[in-house]
Amino acid sequence: MGKEEIGCDCDVIHEDVVNRVRNNMQEDILYDLADFFRIVGDSTRTKIMWALDEHEMCVCDLAVLLNMTKSAISHQLRVLKEANLVTFRREGKIIYYKLADDHVTQIFERGFEHIMESK
Amino acid sequence: MGKEEIGCDCDVIHEDVVNRVRNNMQEDILYDLADFFRIVGDSTRTKIMWALDEHEMCVCDLAVLLNMTKSAISHQLRVLKEANLVTFRREGKIIYYKLADDHVTQIFERGFEHIMESK
DNA sequence: TTAATAGTTGAATATTTATTCAACTAATTA
DNA sequence: TAATTAGTTGAATAAATATTCAACTATTAA
């Protein structure tokens, strides 16, 4: 068989399985998927998303709710904005944030149910 | 109003909203939820989970498939085992890993669909 | 019982990243 | 206009963690 790649330090054992799986593997999509989970996978961002799923809120509301500084909240909101997980609208001095769309809401709520059930 | 907590550096703006949301907030569950997403939110672990969702595999198969060392794969499998996301069975020298249960499979596949659709 | 192979493990390194701090912009109001 | 407030930003620090490396265990086969 021989090591088919440079990086691994062993021979493949089930070559047919690996070849079949490799043919179905779309690496770029798996990176995007990992990215999505990575962004939600921080407790501050998870709390923000859960809170915004309950009601739209401004930075100060979130800061008080989560007992954190405006800056820390704002930095994390930027991450969530860049990942298109939240949107916002400005009303005077105040910016209201909310979850981006139903898709995000559903994925988030499904994960929440998963945790609730396994308790 | 006054700063209700020590950590934040501003006053609450929508006190009624924050109070209502705070009453519904279960922090321990939100931490578990973030943990779940954090563990899946690494590209190596995402690839491993996707591959095991396709077919059960041993460490060497995964190492060849992902072009990584046995050690790196093994370390990540341990993380996934500890989070109860994968299980395994031994057959002689070889240990076969697979996704833990339908619950995990479904959450993972749903995230995958989400990414596929938004492309 | 020795050699070979599948897999694990702990320590070290290197990278990523969450929060802090101080300075800043944007909008409002006195 | 000047002062106030909501929010942002960049750099620095501190903490978390993915991979590497070398040594190790467990099972099988010679």
C-alpha cells in the first residue's frame, strides 16, 4: 500500500472505505462548518445569541445582563456580525441587535434542545 | 438606575427587557451548549466527525484520510470520546470509531445542511 | 519470546483568541 | 457649541489549545 500522503505516519488499513469517504469529502464546506461551530462555541457568544433569540437588545443591555464591559460585548458582536449570525438597526444613539434569520435561530434552538434533553 | 453588577461599565437601557430575559436565562445550560459547539468547532474534529458519519474507521484510516499523524488523530478522538460524541469497539489490534448516537448524527448533519444551503 | 503493528499519552511548542485598556466616532441634548 | 452617552476599535496581555515528538501499552503473528 505505502503511505499515500506525506503527513501521516502509517499505512491505510481499510483502503476501500477511505477511498470511498475521500470521494465524498468536500473540504471547503467542512472548514465552513467548523467555522460556524467555532464561532458559536464560545460561552460569551452563546449567551449573546441566546439573549438575542429572546429579544433584540443594545450593547448596554447585553453588558448589564452578562456582567461584562461594553467593549467586550462589542468585540464579540463584531465576530457574530462578520459571520452573519446577527444583524442590527440603529435608532438614534442606540443600536439594536438581533439574530440574523430563522435559519440561525433554528440551528441555535436545536442545539439548545439537544443540551436540555441530555440533562 | 445604577450599575446593577460590578463587571459592566454602563447603565441598563431597557430594564424591563433585561429583567425578563435574565429570568429565563439558565447559565449552566448555556455553558454546556457553548462547550458542545466548541468541541465540534475545530476543523480536524469536524472532519473526523463527518468521516465517521460516513463510515466507522480506525485511527490509521483517519490519519491517511486527513493526512495527519496517528497521534494528532488520537488526541482529537479522545476529546470527542470525553464529550460522548464518538464511541468505539476493539477488534484485535484495531479500534473502530463511530459517531455516538443518532442525536449527534442529526445535529451534525443539520449543521452540514445549513452550510450547504448558504453556498 | 521476540518482532511488528495499532493506538495512547505527557510534555513542549506554537498558535489562536477572549478580554482589557485607552482612545476614538456618532448621535443627542443642554 | 459643548457636554453627554452609545458604541467601536487597535494594541497588549493572558489564557486556551492543536500539533509534534518521543516513549509508552496492547494485541497479534513469527
